[in-house]
Amino acid sequence: MLQIWALDGIPEITPGDDLVGVILDAVSEPLQDGDIVVVTSKIVSKAEGRIIHASDREDAITRETVRLVASRTSPSGHVTRIVENPLGIVSAAAGVDASNTPEGTVLLLPVDPDASARRIAEGLRTVARVGVIITDTLGRAWREGQTDHAIGAGGIHVFEDLRGTTDAEGRPLVVTLPCVADELAAATDLVKGKASRRPVAVVRGRADLVGDLDLPGARSIVRDPARDMFRQGADEAYAEGFAAGRVARG
């Protein structure tokens, strides 16, 4: 049986705070071997001092942008940019967050969320052999709304590889590779919530996913550019193709 609950009593996190100690202080039911602790990236960023002074959020987004995927301007003049950030994640605004931060500051994502997850997992393993997932909220290319995704993972299998097994009818599964880290990230957001100040949740019932600390992290979820069929927005791809055609015609 899968159980998921959020931890109450997590205080406001400031740079330098020990997240392992904070989490253990908030645990009301002792962690068990095989538990998975899911942590919102916002508190990891705060603890790691990823708060910067930025009067213009757009400037911060530009600095965190590795590649522009698409840009659209609304009738009101607001510009939305879908970009790739230094972690290889494609998202709106490069993960730059201006919510729940002091006036005049923005919050950047952790420099290396996988390393952060492993450090937290290593600290928590003084109590129990747990895995850790760090999450952030992302949109989906073909669907409205947002869900939480795994951007960091330590001591947990991020995929459940079903290739080579068979379905209920005995047919072989060829490409079935559920991203269980993303599934757990989304599930825990149902109990953490966006405005309830409950940034940490525990998942119990999937001990089979917990493993060594050196397992591939969430960076392995990012699709290789060579296999990315949607590296540009439709308008951007059209404009590039049109420009290339003009050059070819000389």
C-alpha cells in the first residue's frame, strides 16, 4: 500500500540552514528503511543561498537561459519565454522564482539538484535508508496546467524499466519506461500543496525504488538533444526554416 504524507512544522528556511536537521525535527513518525523523502526545490535553494538581488526578474531569466525554445507576447504585453536552463531542464522562466522571496530578490534553482539530493539522503541515512527527490513545478508541452517534476534525486531509481517484461495479456513491453521519480513528485504535491508551507513529504510503500546513493540522478531524465523532436517552438522552427530557405535561394 502506498502512503504519502506531508511534514508539518517546517520553519522558514534561510541560507546555511541544515535541511537534514530541519526534516528530522519535523518528522512525527520515524522514517523507515525504504521511505522516500520528497523536498520542494525552493527550500533547497534557500538553504544553499541561491537568492539573488534582482530588480528585474527578466534579467535573471536571461542569465539563467542556455537556449531559447520559444517566446510569446500576450495582448497585454507580457512576454513568456520557454527556455533551457543550465540543468538541461526546459521550462518557463528558466526556473527563476519570485514567489515567497523578499522584495527585490528572486530564487534560482539549486546549482546541482542531484548532488543536493544525495547530500540530504546521506544525512537522513543516519536514521534510515531512504531515498530523496527534489521537485520543481513545470508545465507540459501539450497540456494545460502544471505538475511537480523531479529535478534532483539521490539514492532512488528514477525509472522503473519494464522493457522486456510482458503486459497482462502476455504481450512484450518494448518501450515502457515509467519515470517513477516524476510520478512520485506529482503525487506528493497533492499533500504538500502550493501555499500551505508544507514543502516536504514522505512516501512509504515503494522501497523497491530505493538504492545506492550513486544511482543516476534526475539529470538522466532529461532527453538527449539528439533524440529531442521538439527543440523549438512552432513559430521559431518556421522562422528558422524560412530564413534558411531564403539563404539557399541566394
